[in-house]
Amino acid sequence: MGILRRSTLWLGILFIQACSSSAQPPVPPPPAKTIFDPLTSDLDKARAVQQTVDRNKEQTKDAVDAQERGDSSQ
């Protein structure tokens, strides 16, 4: 009886080992487009425009300050 129990145990272990896969699960695809994509792209464009406006504002402010001080760097 000892051999039958051992062989049954080993066969069960070997079966589980053979059926298990060692490969990683596939990576899920990126999410599909949603109804909010146009809105978020508009927001991204608006943020980019705002950054450009802020940069131009700082450059203009620096130029005005330089003229007030009498700097002739430009």
C-alpha cells in the first residue's frame, strides 16, 4: 500500500507541475477611447497655451523692468 500511495502522490504532483504554466499572463491592451478623450485633449491644449502665455508674460515683464532700470541689454 505504501507504493500505491507514493505513486499516486507523485503522479498528482507531476500532473499539477505539467499543467501549470510558467509564462507571465499577457499584458492587457490599453484602454479603449472614452467619451472624455476629446475633452481631455482640449484641456491639454489649453494648458500648453497657458504655459506659452505665462512665458511671454514673464519675458515682457522682465523687459519692462529692464527698461525701468535703464538697462540697454536689448
